[in-house]
Amino acid sequence: MFKNYFILNRLTSELNKELPDYKIIRAFSFEKDKLVLILLKNQDELSIEISVNPGVPYLSLKRKVSIPKKNLVDFFKSNLPVKIHSIEIADSDRIIRINTDKASLYFAIRGKFTNLFLIAKEGEIESFKKADEKIIYNFRDEIQKHHFISEFNNLKIDENFVDLDSVKKKYPIIGKEIINEAKLRDESADKISATLLLNVINEIKENNLAVFIDEISGEVNLGINSFGIFSFTRKEEFPTLIEAFNYFLIQKFSRESISDKKKIIEKHLDHELKKVSEKLNDLQTRIQRGTKEEEYNRLANLLLININKITKGSNRIELQDVYNKDVCLLIKLDPKLSPKQNVDSYFEKSRNEKIRLEKAKQLFLELKKRFSELKKTQEIFINSKSIEDYNSVMKELKIKQEEKKKPEDELRNKFRNYLIHNKYNVFVGKDSKSNDLLTMKFAKQNDYWFHARGVSGSHLVLKNENVKEGMSKNILKAAASLAAYHSKAKTSGMVPVSYTQKKYVIKKKGMEPGKVALLREEVLIVKPEIPEGCEYVEAQGI
């Protein structure tokens, strides 16, 4: 309810009693979508924090002034300092005005266009958040038509009963929370009593504020202590909106922080447990299969006995098995190696088999221990409740505290995304501009790049998450099929597709959007299709 017009109206009334004669001496931002005003009167310092985030727009007064040492950007320097005369709100819109001796600050809450504007006495206008010039100057013209008030808005309703469907249209500043509270108090009719609506609004003006906390759902709501629309397990009451709102913000952001950390830990644990479990299964299969140490050793000895029969350049030799004279063995040779080197190669394979098996057994034990530790951490995580508990789990799992999205995470939604065999991410450009973004900004140097040869089509990038592991031919062919499918040759039988690693793809100066040059390439002939084992991934967060 913190965005409701009448809550904002009460806030301006309270601020109007506190802030006149304070000077705004500085305006700065240290976080996207937030501006801080530093106020000074005599030796008394206050600060106002204004958020223009469309989802959480607010203005809060803080007694404690704290100025971060990093990432500060100052605003409205040429118009500061200014002395505050009054705080007002438009009588029919969620626009808060801070009147000063030199300029007026307007905090306008209007969805994605929420912003803060400074309009000087001479008419010059500046905005805190970047906006189109047309929007900025339209706002300056629009503001002339508004009437601003510093007292509580005593709304007048011309009819005795208001139809439920038309309340919002006739009286948009009332807001859904007031309507829901009125409906809760009288569920019998299709119309709401005007008296009931005005009584609810009057409670916003007169009654104590409350922060409603639901520990079960994690929801936190700001409202009036007499309201019944908010579910809660705990309710904290406050005499002023300024106090209530600051407490509300602390509760809201701390719980959101807990929720964010919970999701990060959950995702990390699921990923690690799955990864370790898959490796354990692979190693167990490898150990159960045993070693080819004896087989390679036997072949090496057989080659050694018959070394004079080996001709350099041969890729195989057929020899009678001295260990079983009824059997003839066909042994593969490396034509590039000498007879002695081929013998040594099989002895080397025998030794390596023994070493690999020992390493597999050792790694199996280490991963089994790691899996057990992860399960214990998961149990601690399940029983965690406070932000300190979650921080401790994150430290244990070595998850970095920074939760900001990486640039590539924000870019990935701009492309089509496929997943091959639930493991390999493939991204496909949507147009020329998207192709450039995918290839030149999103792709890493060792990722694989594909494009249907000789025809127009999308750039395709196969992410190479494990450079040491390499990429199998089957996966490369699957990605090539997708590239052919997203090209003008989509209906052809077989299509040649160029592929290379991103580090061999360059864009020369003056090249048209979507055009690139290849320093090195290979070609696969494939059928244009969405291959088996490949699924489309829905974009996240849009």
C-alpha cells in the first residue's frame, strides 16, 4: 500500500511539518534508480532517499546521514544549495513537489516512467533518470495544469453509492487497497457506500500506521492498523508514517535479500549435487569395468616377440596369439611410428590404464566425501531462517555475495536459446543487429560459431563451458543442423555449414550489420533441422 495516493498524501503532510527551512546541500546517487538528498538546518543533518524504481517507488526521510565512499554521482549541482519552503502533492495524481527558493523538485510515480525532475524558476528542467526529451518537456507543460496541496486531500464523492466497476475510473486516486478494505467491511452489495469509502480514507489520515508481517508467506505490507485486508503473523504499529515507512523498507528489503539468497543457494546446491552425482556414476562405471592393463601388456609383449615382422607404415598386423595358439589377433598400429615405438606405445597404454584406474578410485572417494558434505550443507540450508544463517551457508559453499547479474546473463534473453542433451547451450541470433551482439559481445573466445555457408541466416553460438573436455563431433553436427535450420537454406536437403571458434571470427571496419570475416573455418554437411535431443529454452525474466 506504500504506493497508494492517500498514503503519499499523509507522508507529504508529515514532511511538511518537518522539512521547511532545511537546505538541500547535495544530491547524489550511488545505486541505480536511487537519489539521495542531503539536508542541513543549523547543525542538524537529515537525508531523503528517493527511489524511481518502477516496482518500488518511494520517498523516505532518514535521521541518519551516511555517504558512501564509492560510486557516487552528483546531480543538480548548478541549482544547489536550495532552501525548502514546503512539501506538496498534486490533488489528483501521485506527484510530490518539494518547493524551494530557487527550484522545485517533482517526484512523479507513473509506472515505468517514474522519475524525479528539477524545474528551475526560469523554466529549465533536468531529470534524474534518463528520459526522452519529449517526455521531459511534456512533463513540464503538464505540471502547470496540476493543483498542489500541502494538507490532507478531503476527497468529495458526489453519489451515495459507487458502482464497484466504476470506482477506479471515476476516482483513480482511491486505489485498489481502499476499495478492497471497503468491500471487506461490506460484502453484501455490488456497490460501495461513499460513506464507507470516505471512512477508510479518513482512517489513513487519522489512525496509527502498521507494518503487517506474514512469516509464513514472507510478505510485508504497509497499511493502517485498523485495516483487515492484510494477512499477518506479526503487526508493528507506529504513530507516524515516516517511522512506519522506514521500518517497512528495512523489513521488505531484508526479506527480499533472504529470498534472493535462498534462491541462489538452492540453485547452487542443486547444480553441485547433480554434477557430483553424475561424476560418481561415471567413475563407478569406470571402476566396475576394470582395467585393460593386462590386455595392453599382452599385446605389447606379442608385438615385441614379433618386432621383426612389423613394417613401418602399416596400420595393423595379424599375429598368432602365443598365449592361445588357436587364436589370431589383429593388432592396430600407428603407421607414423617405428616398430619399436609401436611396441612402447602399448606398454605405455598398459601403464596408463593402471594409473587411470587408481586415479579413478581416489577421485571416487574424494567425490563421495564431497557429496556427503553437500548433503550436510543442504540439511543446514533447509533449517536456515535468518539472513545470518544464509550468509553462513553461502560462505560454506564459497558463493560470492555479489548477486548482480553479469552482462552476459542480461544479454542471453536477446537470443533464441536451445539446449542439446540437457547440457550444451546454443544461442541463435534473431536479425542482423542481434547476430552482431551475439558474436561480438556475448560469445567467448573458445565458444563455437556456426553459419550456413553461402546463404543468409542466423549466427549460432555453441557455448564451450569446459575447454579442456573438448566438443564431440555429434554435438558440433547438432549445432550445425540448427544453424542450417535458421537460414534461408532451411528447406534444402543437405546444407554446408561453416564453423570455427569465436576467436577466429572478426568484424572489419565498415562491415554491414551481421557481416563478419573468418580467419579459419571448417565445414560440416548437415540436414537443416532441430536435431533429436535438442529442446527450445523459454527466455527468463521477460
